[in-house]
Amino acid sequence: MKVKVSYFARYRELLGVDAEHVEGAFKVLDDVRQVLVAKGGQYAVLAEQNLMCARNEELCKLDEPLAEGDEVAFFP
């Protein structure tokens, strides 16, 4: 499955990118976050407890189910 991941505010600044496409066997939004955190380096910021997220421009929780082509967003 391929999803677009957008970053906002401090996350965008730390990662140095506005958005990227990520591929994997994702069932829920947290699966995407875990893959990104596993990249290490600056991506470790996505392991924060106060992280907020959205799926297709609607706020959601990390257990939100995903579908092919969804857009995911992370922000502090």
C-alpha cells in the first residue's frame, strides 16, 4: 500500500520535507508512524506522545484504518 505523508510545523522543519510517499503493509495509521520512526535520525520525533495526526484531512487517532492512496498528516 502507498500513502502520502505530510508533515507540519516543527516536524516539517526537523525533517526538512513537506511530504513524502511511503509504501508498506499498513493496516492503521500507527503502522506508518512506526515505519518512519524506525528510519531513525530526525524521524524519532514522530515517537512523541503529544503527536497529532489526520487521515484525508480529518483529525483521527493512531488506530485509524488506512486504505490505498490515503493522505496521512503528522503535527505536534
